[in-house]
Amino acid sequence: MSGSVWIAIGAVLAGLGVAAGAIGAHVLKETLKVEPSVLETYETAVRYQIYHALALIVVGLLAARGSSGLLNATGILFALGIVLFSGGIYAWLATGVRPFIMVVPVGGSAWILAWLMLAVAALTTRAPA
């Protein structure tokens, strides 16, 4: 994928993270008055979503220097991590269905691998001559 596509995906996911944060602050905390531990778990999902959406923007910026399969794989892992980690927490908190929480560590593992791959990509991706 092109750098601009990764930047767009990252920007959309960051915007959705901000919206999720607003829901947490205004609906969950003030209106529904959920337990502090539930709100803390929700806020972790939101915070990590935004961090990794920003990482996708970095992937896009590097891809603009010179696209590579490694950068695309890195972007896929960051996005997959958002879906599995943050999405798993959101789904679990919304439904109470325990299996949703079981994908969260897989999302975290995807992020760890993505960060390592981003480091390699940053060192090996060169701007076109």
C-alpha cells in the first residue's frame, strides 16, 4: 500500500480513538457511572488504539520514502493489533462475552512484532534516488 493509504488508515483510527475516549468520559463515566476498574480498562484500550494509530501514520511516512513489503506487513500488524487488542476489550466490555478478551494478547503480540519490524524498516527503507 502507498504511504498515503497508511496515513489515512492511521488518521481514521486515531479519530475513532478520540471518539471512543469521548464516549468513555461522557457516557461511561458520567451517564452510566461504570465502575472505575471497567473505565480504566476501557481507557487502556483507547490509549493503545491512539498510540498505534499514530504508529500507522509513521509507517505511512516511511512508505512515502520508499515502499516495501516490510512496511506493509508492519502496517497490517499495527492495524490487526488495534482490532484484536482494543477491539477485543471494547467487545468484552460491551457484551460481557469472555472469549472476546482472549484475543487481546494476540493483538499485543502483533504490536510487539510490528514495533520490531518498524525499527528494521526505518533502518533499511531508503528514499528513491
